[in-house]
Amino acid sequence: MSGPSSRLALVLCGCYVVALGAHASEHCTAEDHETDCYVAAVYEHQSILSPDPVALTDRQQALELMNQNLDIYEQQVMTAAQKGVQIIVFPEDGIHGFNFTRTSIYPFLDFMPSPQLVRWNPCLEPHRFNDTEVLQRLSCMAIKGDMFLVANLGTKQPCHRSDPGCPSDGRYQFNTNVVFSNNGTFVDCYRKHNLYFEEAFDTPLQVDHTIFDTPFAGKFGVFTCFDILFFDPAIRLLRGSEVKHIVFPAAWMNQLPLLAAIQIQSAFARAFGVNFLAANIHHPSLGMTGSGIHTPLKSVWHHDMENLTGHLIIAQVAKNPLGLVGTGNATDKMDPSHSKFLKILAGDPYCEKDSQEVHCDGATKWNMNAAPTFHSEMMYDNFTLVPVWEKEGYLQVCANGLCCYLLYQRPTLSKELYALGVFDGLHTVHGTYYVQVCALVKCGGLGFDTCGQEITEATGIFEFHMWGNFSTSYIFPLFLTSGMTLGTPDQLGWENDHYFLRKSGLSSGLVTAALYGRLYERD
């Protein structure tokens, strides 16, 4: 499924701003396009893979396979050029594939000189370095399309035995993003730091914090796939810099209910107030799909688990993204639910709490002990949850130091089980990292043990506030509705040392609403 229904999405409105809790919009029109917006593209690529990636081959055979993928890249560049695209992003592993060994990938690697030490245009200077055929083709594409181009490939760098980090075979092998300007110049590169079970590649001895400048939108930051979950380079890249745009090649395997590709992409854009250009690989049988052009308040995305074809997304994007500002009392006319939320947080007598119940405004009474606490596995972690059974209510659930709260109303009750869950601990499966999570999820069935299962369809409609006493400022707001549709919170922010998410007016059933906090210092 895509955000727009058309196969080639051209969105003419790139910047939505919510200031102080109220919606307003700024439009990129033909008249102000030159000054306010740029045109971006991402391509989700159904790559042609090696039939046996662990088998040994030679450089010529490797180039034959890679050129098949590069031919498709070139077609997309020319299509994008007709739409005035100024920057295009291609996915991780899109040119060479994956599941190689360190030895079997070697013929697929290009030699890459340092762009900081050498100014080089591979298309115009093809014979300057050996084993750079892929870089040459990418450089020539950038020239043909008259656009900046970001792509991912494998690269090699010889090293000396005197280098204490030099592998025994005398070379480094890196998972690398490369950036070319519209005149084909090799502008910069980024070597992936947080590898995801990639035995063919080395981790760079130092983290690359790659930022490149463009004449049309200023500074862009670069990182790859699994990097998004870690402090280096993703977070450090944004600290104290003027980066307002991220390019993100990925080969991301979706994992619901919290880490589908489009979920984390849009959450990063929203959390940090940046534009996020994400190109994922397309292999539905491996759970790989989900690309998008995300601003802090609007996303154009593609998620398709059925068709085996690539997909090009094109959108106009604001040069200066304006995001969601969450201040609890900023709306001119506060709705009753938000007023109730603020008074609960403030401990106002308006909402009286005792050991048995919460009573607000003399009208509504909720038994906090009616909902039993239970445990279920979600994302391989042992979540503590309470069922969301009633038409309206106020719930809390705690684990370790984190308490999560939900104030909600439902226009009608659906025949589905929802639950509010909390996890505060070290995640240790497929990576090790510390998370604090508050999540409202639809369960896979009516049994408690189905809460945390991967589902994509739902009918339950909610109006709610969800909040938690997080001990980190790095919180990713995840919001997904039925049919893998991205939602946008009405409001986000801090209130009385609690981070909250507010939403009303859902147009389709809620699958997941979550606040996904990362405590990098506890990894």
C-alpha cells in the first residue's frame, strides 16, 4: 500500500506545521518552489539477487549481475528527471544483494578513494582508479539526471599489517553509502557503523558523521538502516549541526507491532523535526518493504507485501521543515479530554484518585482494579499489559521505573482486544539496546497471549491521551492504523515531566500507538 494510490506519487504540498498544538499548513506552489521547496525521490528496489551468494565468482560475473540492477536504477533516474527531481535515494544492498560471506562478496566490491582527500568525477575520469565500475555508472547517472544521487554499495580499502585493526586478508570491506552531485562529482561517503549480522563487512574503526551540502536545500545527513536505533551516528549527527534532511538507504525487515519500516522512518522525522528520505529494498518474502519521504507532519510512503515490483516515490519537500510543538495548554479552545489529562497530571482535586478508583468531574467513574495485569511477548520482550475493555477509561501500567497511562474514549466498542503495555529494559534479540516503551496495541486475537502479535488490520476507533514518566528525551512516536496506514498525532510533548501523545478523529482502526524511548547510555 502507498500513501497516495497512484504508482508514481507526486505530492505538491511538502510542509505541514503544527505550532502550539494547532494545525496550520504551508504549501509549496509553483511560484515559490524555487525558494521554499525541493523535489526529492526515493526508489524501493526489487533487486536482482545472486542465485548463490556464498559461491565464489569473479569480477566480470559480479559486474554482470550488478549492471542489471544499475540498469533499473538508470531508468528510475530518467523518470525522476522528467519530474524535476533534485535528489534521489536508492536502498541498501540494492546493487549487489545480501547474504554473502566475506570472501564471496569480494568481487562485488568497488575500490573507494577518500572524497576528503581526492576530488574525483568517476564518470569523467573512469581510468583514474581500478575496480570502480559501479561508482562510474552512478556518477554518470547523476549527470544524466542532473540530480544529486545517493546509493549503497560494497567497497574495499587495502590496509597495512602495521594497522592494528587491519583484517587478516589485508583489506577492509565496508557497507557504504555514496553521494554524487548533479555534475557527477563524488561528494561524500558513509560507512555503516551498526552492522546487522553482516559478516561480509567490517565496522569502521571510527564512526563516520557524514554531512553533505546541496545548493537547493542546505545540509543533509547520511546513515543506513540499523543505524537509526543508535546514538552514533544518527543522533550525534543532528546535535549542534544545521542538518534538516536525512537520506536513509535501508534493507529493513519489518517487525510489527513497533518496528515496521515506515513506522520508524516517520517517527524519526517527527521526533527530530527533520525531513527523512528513506529507500528500502523490496523483497516481500523476507518482510522487506516500506519506503517514504517523511516530514515531521506528513508522509508519502509505500508498503506492499503482495507485488514483486519496485516503486518510485516523488514529492516536493519544504527546505525548512516545521514540526509538531507539544505544549499542554497552548490551544485557544481546550477540549474537555485535554483539560482532564492536564488536571490528572497536575494532581488536581478535579480528578480524585484513591486505591480503588479515579473520579473526574463528578461524572465518570473508572475502576482501576477492574483490568487485570498480564504479561505477553512483544518484539521478543516481556511486556506488562492491561486490557482496554471499556468504552472509556483511565488506565495505568508500570514496569521497573516506567509507568504508562491511557485516558481514552471510544465511540463504539469493536469485537477486538486492545491492551496498554509497558517495557523498561534491555532488548537482547537481534541487537542489544535499552528501550522504554508505552504502547497501545491491537492484539492478534481475544486471548491475552495474542497481545504483541503482528497484525495489520483493525477496526477499533479511539480518542486518547497516552503518556509516561520517561527518563530519556529520545522518544520516537509510532502511530499506525489499519492497512499499514501512517497516522499523525494531534499533539506531542512534555507536561509535568511526562511525555504524551494525543489523538482524536481516527478515520480507520488503530493498530499501534506507541512512545518508543531509547536510553542510549544503558546499551
